[in-house]
Amino acid sequence: MFGIGPPEMIVLGIIALLLFGKRLPEVARSLGKGIVEFKKGVSGIEDDVRTPGSNYSNTSTPSRPSVENDEQSWKAPRFEPPTTEPKQETHVQS
């Protein structure tokens, strides 16, 4: 369990006894209830994901609008190199 061996579990148990004392059964019970509620929530989400789109309307609209010249619209513009030489910047020192 998470790489925790028996000696570590004993130390954790002693620390829990020192911290919670007489309230330890109550704390453990509420922790267990919290874990059960969390598992129920996760399984509910998994059920929603696994059921095929019962809440979604099945329309026949395409996911991408059709473009007449689709191949042309996805091409990048052609690179045109500059026709003049770059200007040299002059730096003025103060």
C-alpha cells in the first residue's frame, strides 16, 4: 500500500492515537464515510462517461463546415524575400 511497510504503519497508528485519542473511532468512521462517498461520486461519473450520449442530441451536422476549395484554404502564404537591403541602425552614446 503506497510502499508503506508494517513498521511505518505502526508508527502512523501511534501518531494517530496521540493526536486523536478517544476520538479516533469517530475520526476513522467519518474518514471511511468520506472515502465511500468519493468512490460513489467517481463511479457515477464513470457511468455517465460510459453510457453512449443519451443526453446529447444526435444531429447530422458535420463537425467542420465544408469549404469549396478546402485544399487552397489550408496552404500557408508564399514567402517573398525583401527586395531592399536592411538599414543599419546607428546607436548614439550619451
